[in-house]
Amino acid sequence: MGKSVMPVIILALLSILLPGFSKAYASPFELAHDDGNADYGWSDFYPSAAMVGFSPPSQNWRITAIRLHATCVLRGSQVFYVQIWDAGLNTVYWSAFLPSSVFKNATLDWYTIQLPNVVVTGDFYVVIVPMFTLDGSQLWISVDDDPPVANTSFIADVDKHAVLASMNATSRRPGDFMVRVVGEPTPTPPELKLSSIDVGKEETIVAFTYPGEVMSMGARLVKRDGSFTEENITRDGQSLIVRVGDEGVLNVFVITLGSEVIGTSIRLETGLRSFYKSLLTNYTVLKAKSDEMRRQLDSLARENEELRLELRDSNILISVLEERVKVLMGNITQQSQQMAGLTRSIEDLRVENRLLLSSTIILAAILLATIVPRIWRFRRK
């Protein structure tokens, strides 16, 4: 861990390993990485933030306060933010503070920021967002650059929930932000989990599940410019439902009957609703095309039915015509047979006619041969 945290970690480990020890050591204690001596100050404009990682001495840890070594020029009404992120860089706690409620004007010192028993599981990060402005309050966070460096300090982008730079021992500017955590072990709490997201045209409905009893609950949307709005949250059984009309990081928390704060967050990405509207437009166009195609299909179905009926009638007509053709073919065959018989009869008659003609000619010739000479003799007489 850090330079001055080992004794309290040993005590915390004993509180876990030895039954009853945690009751004897009931007071919260401090986790730290720095040596207590500031070497320089750091600040930046939003969305840059100082992020410090901690590995608590028990799996479940209740944070009661943040200790911060800093100086602040008090001017105007600009707030600064304190956030707690889990190991996945998701927000489990978020709050805004007026600098005048925490700091003395232009005074470098240790300051304590009370937190409402924020419960974390496993490794976590404390994120301080100074919200530096030229014409407003200017918060400078102290940095200890004496070795050994704990390699747990980073500069983060709180809008993207991403690490911008590491201040570890191999970086150009190694050091430890002088941020400490006051807390104590706590029993394993019920988990607050995201269960569903329903993106609509005008709003996004986000549902979370929490199985435990709650004393109160809340939801806050942090926008891209760092401003925030409180959102309405309702409970239905074990479901916590938040309706959001904008985009940003949605932080949701519950306060248990034991006054512990359990939170989680989800990013409602920029352009999500625009993407939904684009999808809705495409859906509308496709639905219109689908309706038109359905009408065309209905028309084609009707035409197909008509063609089917016509085909059926045609098949019936073809069957009738086929029967008629068969009859005609039978008649033609019969007629052909009759014609063949007639042809044979005609041929026989022709033969008979030739014979008769030949007989007639022969008879005539015989008659002529008999009669003509007689006539010729008669005339000569």
C-alpha cells in the first residue's frame, strides 16, 4: 500500500481474522499513500480530475470521510466534486461541495470531507474534480513526490471515465496525490445492479435491481459539461426505475436502514437517442415499404387465386377437349378404315369396269367384223 498505511492495515487485518476484534477496534481509521509532506500542487479544468486508488484491508469497506491536503482560493459560487469509483471505473458515489464549506481561503492544510458511509467492494478510487476556473474558486491538490511512489495516483477524465495520465514511478512526473480515506470494514451489502435500459423517443427508462430494504434513494445525471440534474426515481418491488430525458452519466444510490450508501452508475452515451430516432425513422420507412409490399403481396395473392381458378377451369376444359380428341381420333380411325374399304371397293370396280370395257370393245369388234362385210355385200348387189 502506501507509506503510512501499514499499521492501520495490520489492525484491519486483525479485525477480520480475529473474532470480536472489529468490535474492539470500532473507530474508523485512515488509508494513505503519502508521507504527509506536500511538494507541489495540481489543478486543472473540467473534466480533468485527481484519481487515487485504494485496496481496502477487507473486501467490503465503508468510507466515512475523505482527507484532502490542498489549498483553495475562495471566489464565486463554483462547486467542486468528490466521486468514488469502483475497480471498473464506474461511479458508486458522487457529490458536489461548495469550496467555502470545506476550505479556508488560500490556506494550505489538511481538510476533511465527510461522506455518508459509502460502501465499496474490493479496490476503489477516490476522484477529486477541482472544477478549476479563471474567474471562480481555484482548488489546488497537494502532491507528494518523495520516493517510494505508491503508483496509485492518476489524472482522469471524469466525462469519459478514463485515465489520462499515470503518476507512477516510471512516469515523467511521479508522485502521490495527498488524498486519504477514512473508513472501516463492513458486512457484505446487497448489490445494486443494472437490470434493463429502454431507449424511447423522448426519454430513456433505466431500471436497477436492489433486493434490500432502503431508507431513501436518489438519482443524479451528470452532463458532459459537468453540470448535473436530480432525476426522479421510483421503486417497484426490487426494481428502481429512473426516467431520463437527457444524456450523461447517471448515478443511482440507495441509503440502507443502517445509513450506508450503496451506489452504481451507467453512461447514457451521447447520440444514443439520436441513434434511436434514426432507427425509428428507418423503421418507419421500412414499415411503410413493408406495408406496400404486403399490399402488393395481397394483390398478387388475389391474382394468383384468380389464375389458379382459371388454370383449374382450363384443366377441366383440356380434359373435356382431350376426351373429344380421343373420340375424334376414334372416328378418324373408323373413317380411315371405312375409306380403306371404299378404296378397295373402288379399285375392284375399276378392275370390273376395265374388264367390262374390254369385253364391250371385243364384242363390238366382233359385231363389226360380222355385220360390216354383210352390209358391204348387200350394197354391191
